[in-house]
Amino acid sequence: MEPTTLLTALIAIVGTAAAGGFFWRRASIIQQCAYKDQVNTARELEKRLHEQARDFLAERNQLELAQMEKLKNARSQAFEEGRQLGLSEARATHVNELADQRKALFDAFETARDQAVAEAMEKVRTEYEIQSKLFGVKISPYVSIKEERNLIRHCYETVSGYQYQLLVNGIPAFAPHVVAEKTEVKKVVNSEVERLLVQSAERAADAAIKMYLGGSSQFATLAEPIIRRLPK
């Protein structure tokens, strides 16, 4: 082969590899941004749920205290007026009946208010569930084993970690991404070694769910382990 032809081929190979690396990095950045946006959306919805629940409970407590105070004052005023004016027992009974009517009205108001609070919280919960179904992440423990055999040595390069896949409406979006937590070179790979590699990958996947999603099962699904034997 002529030197010029060889040089041209080498330049073409280097250019192709550089372009491929550029597009791969770009796709990886886009995937990570989409994943972070999804996680931020989920955390914002959860924050809104807790804030609205807190506001509902605070409002409920304030209304209960105000109504109880009014009821207490009404009873005290009625009995004090009866004592001072020398009201008859029949009038005192009438006053008690009025107080009981006020209490019945208060109970009805409390029931209606509790129902309104429950309906509002159910609406927020439904919105939260819709968002959790729209976006999701499938995380799988990942193990790869690559055999290396040459004149000098015979060994296996192993990788354990996890693979995550962004889901939109349950459909995979973008290509799955593998995060390698541990890379090792082993002389022998058998069923026991594979079992230990899978255990290491499962721990990495669990840690990823807790770190990035706070252990939220609504958004993250732990899938079956992936074991790949790469070609030599």
C-alpha cells in the first residue's frame, strides 16, 4: 500500500472516531439533562403536596380553636345571664337548647370543611400520581465480562455497576446509560464470581435510587440484573 493511501486511511479513521465521540458525549449530556429535569419535577410535586397538606392542617386547627372559643363564650354568657336575671329553669333549658343547636351547626361545618380538605388533597395526590406515571427511570444492576487471551496472559476484565433508562409514559427515551462503579481484572470467572459481581451491581443500583431519587418507588423501578459477556 502506498504511504499516501495509508496516511489518508489513518486520517479518516481518526476523524470518524472523533465525530463518533462528539455525538456520543452530546447524546449523553442531553440524556442527563432530561433525567435531572424529571427528578426536579418529581421533587417539586412532592414538595407542593407536603406544603398544601401542612396549610390545610394549620387552617383546620385555627378554625377549630376559633369555633370552640365561640361556643365556650356562648355557654358562659348564657349561664351568666340566667344567673343574674334569675331566669327560670325553662329559660335555662332553652338557653342550653340554643347552645346545642350552635354545636350541631359547628359539627356540620366541621364535617363540610373536612370533606373539602379531603377533596383538595385527593386532587393533589392524583396530579402527583399522573406525573409519576408520565416520567420514570428503570435502573438495572449491570455486569459485563470481557475475556482477554493472548500469548502473554489469559484473564477477564469485569465491570459492575448499574444501567439506567429514562421512561416517558413507560416507553424508553434515549439510549440506556451504564455507570461503572467497579472495574476489576480476574484470572478466573465462574458461577461464584458472577454471583458476587451481581451482588455488587445490586448494591450500586440501590444506592443510585436512594441518592438521586430519595428511594421514591413511584419514579424509579429496580429491574432484573443485566449480565453481558463481551466479545474478545
